[in-house]
Amino acid sequence: MHPKTSSILLVLCFAMACPLQVDAQFADADWPFYHGDPTASHYSELGQITKENVGQLEVAWTYHSSESLPEGRTDNQCNPIIVDGVLYGSSPDGYFFAIEAATGEEIWQYDFQGHRRSVHVRGTSYWSDGKAARLFVAINSELRALDASTGELVTGFADRGSLDLCYGLARSIEEVGRWHSTTPVTVFEDLLIVGGFTAEGYGAVPGDIRAFDARTGERAWIFKTIPEPGEYGADTWPEGARELVGSANSWAGFAVDVERGMLFAPTGSAAFDFYGAERLGQNLFANCVIALDIRTGKRIWHYQIVHHDLWDRDVPAQPNLITVMHGGKRIDAVAQITKHGYVFVLDRETGEPLFPVEERPVPQSVVGEDKAWPTQPIPLKPPPFTRTELSEAGLSDILPGTRAYTKMAMQSMRYEGNFTPFSNKAPTILFPGTIGGGNWGGAAVDPKNGMLYVNANEAASFISLVTMVDAPNLSPYQQGRNVYARRCSACHGMNRMGGNHMGYTPPLLNLETHMTREQVLDIFRNGKGRMEAQRGLMHDPEDVAMLLTFLFENPPAGQEHISDPGEDGQLIYAHSGYNQFLDQNGYPANKPPWGTLNAIDLNEGTIKWQVTLGEYAELKERGVPPTGTENWGGPILTASGLIFIAAAADDKIRAFDQDTGEVLWEGDLPTAGFATPSTYAVNGRQYVVIASGGGKVSRPTSSAFVAFALPE
Ligand code: HEC
């Protein structure tokens, strides 16, 4: 039975106490969409696994999508889909596969050649017209159609089975820099709705939302997230912005109200992310929830969550469609979690907030010509699900010496509270940091009672703006200085004098007096003491060579100072990396909790409970109370009141009691499950499956998918 059909039955059954309820709980049920269903509910009506028996869960099967993963592969963020007892998924190294969902036995595997170095692929999408069934898979900018039953390319789709998603973007691929598909495309009738990831620097392409025909690959419509001159919203940008500015892309996936024919799209910030003099204004439709007519791409309403974003506060997750009780009435709503820890609850038809939202004055820009927007919207209800300000009293003191260290570090940084624009004079604190708050794992909602469940990170970052020279013919020394600005200056200072905001950091002037190039290369490869290995840098030998030129050689005449960009050159602002604000042991510098799971009542606008998510074994051994860990991926909810979530950096999957937040079960994984689980039933047996991919937060990588079920 299709889960939506059975959940409708189930709701009827609750009302009428009919015998079908039992059947629905044990019926075969699919998980046919990324995050469960078109509304991104993360919810299943299955209830065979209950609060009483969840403790008996055992591993039903483990599937490895690759025999061994090559070095340095990324994490696995796949949320597998299950249709008619077949599970479809993606591996972290460029394979897609179909397996028997009951046994993990492989049916087919597809090698997506030519695209090994992909960014994140979060799964696949299933389309069927009742006769043929296609699986849509994408890596980088290429979307391919596979026959769902054989895994063979469907050559009738687009260009011999493949659609170049860069084609038809506002700028050519040479200018675009990057455009990647990340979250699987959304299927609605015969349409594939496509968002994606763009570069986040200067010259990035506008992140338009597009729909393509699932049979032919032809474009059906486009919604321009950065409007053309004269279009609605164009007056929130300087003239000609669409030619200059990019991003405002929708990378986290969509939610669909099938009955109303409405698509809800979250969008990211405009690029360049951290400095916006080129894009003065409110910047519609960046950082919005946009409601579109799904058949035409026409805007119905939009709601902007951050104005003129200067902090990379992308709206990072699919909106959740939910029905809430408000003022005594049932109201269909859209709930949007954010990176800065808020939930915006909007009327689904009008986009009007259901709880008051205040426009609060925020700190103003201090660099160049940029102008931060004077106010930002803050919902008065529900309360934020993370802390939103960091003070000295909020600094960590978990171990001896931690407080002294983090206090010294904080004193060397700038911070005027939430929404402090960044500066090129000193690093600026951002809290919660660049990873959120909420993120792409999204939230689970309960269709019965207006509850939303979301996991969160609570760790600060610091960001510095750096000045770089941009010119057509930069010397190796100047290019090396640019590499240094981006990769090293946050800790060693733009002037190479060292600093103390990451504890003591040594100066890097006159390096040749006490180090050789080979020794420095060795530090890049292996790290040294508190400095981590520079893996990202080592992927780019040209950057390494130019950086060494800058570090070891004298500047050519006229290029001594960054303020000498040369005749054709100009100065631009960039940033020096996404730095986490950590203590001397590598834990977040703010007080725990660092990872949480939260239950939020969207009827009342209150937080019902909040618990830590995950543990660091080393801290547990030292007697530190549970801190929660950095976490990636989201929760799911079943009708039996269980929340299943892995996400934490401790290689566990857990079941929480929906009502109390109590942990009822923990299962061991090969490595951390930085993904969202799926649940489904085959032959009357319910399974919970998770991609256990590690690959972040120092967890080893794996290509395992692990399914749990009750003993047969
Ligand atoms: C996150 C902060 C951070 C970043 C980013 C960073 N470093 Fe370091 N670096 C340090 C710290 C801390 C040390 C001291 C390590 C120790 O001895 O414990 C260090 C040490 C060094 C040393 C050894 C210096 C000496 O005199 O012993 C070199 C060389 C160096 N870094 C170069 C670089 C370069 C080049 C980059 C950019 C590619 C870079 N670092 C990026 C924090 C950083």
C-alpha cells in the first residue's frame, strides 16, 4: 500500500476505531520519496516496532555499496527510497543501486562513470506512469534516467539518457564555476523539479529553480531566484544584479502539497556569502521560503527569513507541511527550521506567519561599502531551539584550563551578538556557527498533533574577511598570497604575525631561517601539534607551489603590499575558511550541549522537551555529563511514537520516545550514520535502514547501509 493511502486510512481509523488500523500497521509500506513523502514529513504510519519491543531490534542485513572506498571520499548522506520492496540508494563514490529491501541482496548496480569527485548525493528519485518506472540519479550537473527494474540507462530521456543541468543556466559553465545537484530531484506527476548547489564566491551563477519533463528531459518552467530587471523583486537588488551576483539557490530539496499543486522551496544566501556591497538591498528571493504553482513555476508567495544575508544563513532544509491548531482552528501550515535555530510557522496558502515575528535592529556593517540590513525577523514563538547569543559566561568550562583558553580566544575576536557582520580587522564569532542550528537533515513532523522534531548543532564558528587581489595576470607570489589569505590567515594573521585566537599561533615571517619547504610540506600533509593537516590544500598542487613561493620568496617589485593590485587589478573581499571556534582539546568553545534533539509543539509555539544527542566517549570516561556531539542528518518518526535518528558522531542509531525524549534503544553502526534513516515494511516486517558513511568529525568512512528489524 502506498504510505499516503494507508496514512489516510489510519487517520480515518483513529476516528472510527475500525479494524483496518491493525492491518495498516502491518501492511507493506514504502518510503518512496526522499524524507518519506512529498511533504517531507519524515513520518511513517508503521507501528510494528513499538516503545515496548524496540529494545529487541537487531541487524537484519548490511549492504556495502562499494568493496572499498578510495582515500578521502566524502560522507554518505543518502536517504534511501523504498518502492514495492526494492530499496534504491547512492554510494559515496559514484554508484547507484537497487537491492531487495527485505534481505539487502543486490538486484543491480549502476556505475555513474566520469563523475568520481562529486559533492554530496543524498539519494535518488522514483517516477512511474504505471507502466514504465524510472529512477533519476544525478552527480555534479548530470541527471540520468535509469530503468528502475534493470538499472540500464533509458536512452529515450534527454540526450541519450542524460540531461546536462548546467545547460540553460544564466551563465555558461566556464563562468559558473560550479553547479551541482545535491538533493534528489522532486517528482510530481511528469515533472522533475530541480534545485542545486552553486559556487558561493564572486561570479557564482543564479540558483534558479527549474522543472523538466520526466519523459523527455525538456524544460517545463524556470523560476528566477534573482529576478530579471523589471520583474517582481528586482528592486531589492542594485541594477543588473542578475549579471553580477549569484546563488540564492535551493539546495536542500522541496516540499509539495499535492492537492493544492504547490511547491515550497527553501533558498540560500546570495553570493559572495559574507560581503554584499555588490548586492545592496534586501535580496529577494535569497533566504526565503517560496511557494510556487508546481505546474507553472509562478510565484504564489514568498517569506524572507534573513534580509541581505551576510552570514551564509541558507534556509537549509525542506520545509515541513503540517496541520496545526491555532486560535481554535485547524490551519494547514508550512514549518521552516533554520540554521540560526528558529522555526518559522507560516500559513500554507498565504505565507503569513502564524505567530508574531518581530523585525529587530541588528549590528551594522564595518567594512567597505556594504550595508547590513537594519533589521532581521525574529519569531516570538516557538522559542529558538538553540542558544542564539554567546557571552563570556557561555564559554565552555568542561575540563581544567578550558575556560581560561576559550576566554583568551574570545577576547581576541569581535562579537556584537547575533547578526554581527564580518570584518577584515579581526575574526568575528558566529553562533550557532556555519553548520547551524538546523541543517539539511531537516525535521520530522507528526500529522496527528502538530509536533515537530529537529536535531541541532550548537557550536560557534569564527569568520574573517580577507583582502585579495583579483587581476587577469597575477604573479605566482600574488596567487600564493591569495591562497594564504583563504587558507592560513584566519590563524596566522594576514600579516603573518601569528595570533592568539586559536590559542597561540606562531608567526610565519622569515620561515626560511628555521624551516625548509619540505618541512612545511610535511606539516601540510600530516599536521603539527595543534595544526591540522591541510587535506583540501593538498588536493591542489598548483596552490601548494604558489603558497610556498609566497612563504619562501621575496615579493617582485611593486607587489610587496596587498594594497598594490597593479594596473588591471582590483581588491576584493574573500573569507579565510569556515573555522570552528574550539577549545584547546578540539571541542566546541561554548558550553554544552553541542548536539540536541528537540520536540516543538507548533500548536502552542512551545518547546516540549530538549535532550542531548550523542556522546564523546573520551569525555564520558572523564566524568563529563552528556554533551551531545556534532550531528549530521535528520530524524524520522513512526506512528508508534518512536523517533529514529543516527546523526551523532558516536556510531550509534537511537530510538527516542516521542513523548518524553527518553532513549529507548541504541544500535551500533560500523561508523557514524551522518544521514537520515528510512523505515518501511516488506512481507509484514518493519525495517529501519541507515547509511552508515562516517567521513566527517574524524569518523572513518564506510559504504555500509544497515537495516534493523525485530527478530523473526
Ligand atoms: C586553524 C588554525 C590554523 C590554520 C588554518 C593554519 N595553521 Fe599553521 N599552525 C597553527 C598552529 C596552532 C600551529 C602551531 C602548531 C604546534 O606547534 O602546536 C601552526 C604551525 C604552523 C607552522 C610551523 C611554524 C613553526 O615555526 O613551527 C607552519 C609552517 C604553518 N603552521 C603554516 C601554515 C600554513 C602555510 C597554513 C595555510 C595553508 C596554515 N599553517 C594554516 C594553526 C593553523
